[in-house]
Amino acid sequence: MARPFLADPNIVKKSREGNVDDINTCIACNQACLDHAFIGKTASCLVNPLACHETELKVEEEAIAPTQRLRIGVIGSGPAGMAFATTAATIGHHVTLYDKSNEIGGQFNMAKRIPGKEEFHETIRYFRHQLAKLERKGKLEMKLATEMTHDDMESASANGKIDKWIVAAGVDPRVPPIPGLEHPNVLLYIDVLRHNAPVGEEVAIIGAGGIGFDVAEYLIHHDGNADHDLTADETNSQDFLKEWGVDPQNSSRGGLAKPDESIHRPKRQIVLMQRKKGKLGAGLGKTTGWIHRATLAKSGSVEMIGSVSYDKVDEDGNLHITIGKGDKAETRVLDVDNIVVCAGQISKKELEKEAEGTPLAEKVYLIGGAYEAGELDAKRAIDMGTRLALKIHEKEVVPGKHKFQSGQGPEEKLFQTLKRFT
């Protein structure tokens, strides 16, 4: 229960009172708790950045004086947008939340589809419930299936409907300059995880960061026949124990049984590649990266290759690569059904750029992926949205000077000091 208490310190009270939808559920990501602890940083929580920062960050109803309250437009309802909107509306601002999709969640709607990340459904459920409560109280208005343009923003500001704009529009997939990438066999990760593009049995994945590993895990488990995405409650825990050789009855020595290799037979053969030398997945979570690498390795269907140069995609949709450099370089042609590009992201900053040189320039604040593209970093996005919401009314908080974070805690100072002696 340690991690669930970080996600929601009132979990027991809410459970006792039957307020299940009010519980901010731990998603077992380890990103801000155990991963922080292992590098000496103050432990916190991805879904609840207030954890262990309670004296620094306080979200209290109607905390903002009436004279300081703003009418704020939030564009994008991904992790950053949801966190900002709920926090700002709770403390007293009036928020209008826009999203071009007809559902909230942003990138979490892709993440929740990855085996082992089914709990991400719960974070979306939690924010959906909080937003609905705020809307009923008249503190927030949701406008889904609404794509905002610069002209729309300018009109709303001119009419006095919006004082400041928070752009949490997220990211677009980065498309690397590889000849032939326009071939119809080439897909972006967003095509697979969001648009359900059909994927063949032989697959090459360009990029082995967090997204590349997620796509690989998704593809070896999914054959495209599922009629919906599994939630955490729908997963089979007994199958997990059998697959990993865990004996819950402790009838075998050490509680270890022979792993059942038949539980999840891989649906595809995959070649997962990265440009960098060294172990693939080295940058994954400190306490969870091993399970991602182990899952792919155990499947026997994923070949991992580092130090790769992507030469071209030929007219047949095959990927030509060079492994290594110099005299030891080896060329290969990967005869695959599909190539999936997982080569990073680009921030969606168009609305900020269009505002430059106009009256809107001093009113537009980028947050989340729109501010800084990365490995779909929800921890950074939720933290940034929450912290900005608590300070957005302050005069000195202007675009470009609106990112806030905790200073180095005593744990990290001690950790860094001790490292000098090891």
C-alpha cells in the first residue's frame, strides 16, 4: 500500500465512504517514487505531484482571492492539460478545457493499450470524474471535439471570455530523414496505437526508447482481434504468475515454478533497432526497465540491434540498414511486412508561433509535451501543469518564465555527497 498512499493519501477514507471514482489510483509506474529513491531524489508520485511536497504545493478549494481569479482557456486534455485544468478550477479560476478529440486523456489513450499499463485507464477515469465535478459546480467548461485556432483564441480574448491561454497540445511523432519512408508499409507509432492500423507478422521497429519498447510489447501480444482495450480488472493475474513461474501457494521451493511458455505465444517476429551503441532500453525506468527487456527477450521473437544506420526503404518496403561503422560495418536487408517508426517526438508549438507579434503573445503558455518533447513524459507534464496552475495568477509569471520545479531536497544532497566517496 505504500505507493497507493503516495497516489492518494485519502484512499482508505474514500474507499470506506464508497467514493471509488474519487480515488487517484497508483499506476505502478515507479517513475517518481522508487526511481527517485534509487538516485537520491525526494520520492513523489507521477499522478500526484503533491506527494512529499505537501508543504510546498497546496491545492485548496477557492484558495485564490476573487480579485485574482482568471478566465483560462486550456487547449489539450492530455496529462498536462488535465492536471492544470483540475488544479486551476479547484483553487478558484474559471477554466474552459478544449480538445479536438471527443475524449480526454491525450497520449494516455495510447499508453493504456500497452500490456502492463492497463492501470492508465484509472488515471483517465480519475481526471474524468474530477473534471465532471468541477463542471457541475460551474468552475469548468469542457468543449471536446473542438479544434482551436489562432483566430478562435484571438476572438475569445477580444470578447473578454479568456484572460490567459494554456497550450497543452502535446506532440507529433518525429519522422527521421530516411529515403523511402513514404512507402505504404511504413507506419508511425501513432498509426498503430491510436488508429489501429493493421500490422503484418514480420515487423521492423525504428527506435528503441520507451515508445519503441512499448510498441514491440504491444505487437507481440496483440493480433488485432480484440474488441476493446483491457482494463486492469480484466487482465488475468493467474496467467501472469504462470508465465513468470511464480507459485502463489509456495508449494515449490522458494515459490518458484517452471514458467509456462504457452501463456502468451508471440503474435509477431520483430526487429527492434536503435542508432546508439550499447544495450537497448538502457534509458528505461531504473526499477522497471528490466521487466520490459525481459519480456521481449523471453518471447524469443524480438531481435535487438544497436549501432544501426537506416539507409533506405526500397520499393518493396524492405528496410536497408548498416550495423556498426568502419571495417566492421555489416549491411542487412530486413524483409518485413511493416516498418514502425518510433523515433521520438516534436512539440506542437504552432499556436505559440502564430501568437508571436500579436496581443496574444503575452497570454500563451506552453506546458507538457508542447513545451518540451520527450519520451511521452507524463511525470513532467502533470507536475508542470499542477505547479503552473498554482502560480498562473501571479504577475511575474509570464510566458517563458512559467516552468517551476522543486529544489534539490536533503535526500539528494546527501546522496550526491556520499557518491563522491564511492
